[in-house]
Amino acid sequence: MPSRHTGGTVYFAANYLFKSHDRGDSWKTISPDVTRNLNRNQLPMRGSVPPRDALGPARRHGGVRQHQCGQ
């Protein structure tokens, strides 16, 4: 996100907040880790935590886990 106040300054957020003074050529970390270390597999959805097989049986193809929905 470009700064409204300082030309050439850009901000980017991921698990840290980054700032660049040279339009993104170099970046400086300006915040601590902003993640909350939550396990996404334990977060409730619509009031409950879904079981691991909620999307159907999983198969591995080349190290990638793929789901077969509705079969």
C-alpha cells in the first residue's frame, strides 16, 4: 500500500509489517510477528470444529494432499 504522506514509501503486511522507502527495492521489518499462532485445523467454523475428513477421503499425489468431494 503506498503511503499517502511520503512519496516512494510503500507498506506490505504478511506475518510482519514491512516498509520500503524506495518503492519496494528494499524492505525493512517494522513490527513484531503479528500472527497469533492459531492452529487453523482447530478453528471453529459455523459454531463447531469440523472433523479432519469433512471434505471426504484424502489422497496424496506427489506429496500434495488432494480431496475427492462427493465421491
